[in-house]
Amino acid sequence: MVVESHDDFPGVEISIAGGVGEMVRALMDKSTATFYTLWESATTDDLDKATLILTDLIYQSLCLHVPLSKPCSRSKKWWTEEHSTMRQAMAKQFRK
């Protein structure tokens, strides 16, 4: 996996994994000119449109790079090993 910066978006890094990175890069290249034109005009409507373009790019990138989670209905993502240890210690104290 290669991480690179996009010239038009300083500070934004794109992780590239095969054709996925090319797809994201193509979306960014296609929208960059429109985004900057709207951003520089600074009218309320144009800024709203620029925000929608940026939001769409972020969403597309997330869809491509972040796997969907399919948790069990009884699973608790916030429950850690530390919680288990503390629960066991509490149960031990109650049994005494």
C-alpha cells in the first residue's frame, strides 16, 4: 500500500491499494477544478455546492477503504479485556 499526498489538497493523504486508489484519484481530479471555482466565488450557494462535492469525495473514499462491520446483535464494541478483568474482580469480591 502506498500513501501519497494530492497536490491540490495539501495535508490530505490518499492510501492507494491497486485500482481503488486510481478511482479515488480520478474522482478528486474530476472534482478539483469545480471545487476550487465554487470555493473561490464564496457565495452561499457556491459554498454549499463545494461542501457537497467535498462530502461526496469523503464518502466515496470511506466506501472504498473502510470495511463494513457486521457485529452480532449481542456484541458490545466498547467492551474491552480491561472491562472483563474488572468484572471478574468485582464478582470475586461479591463471592467472599
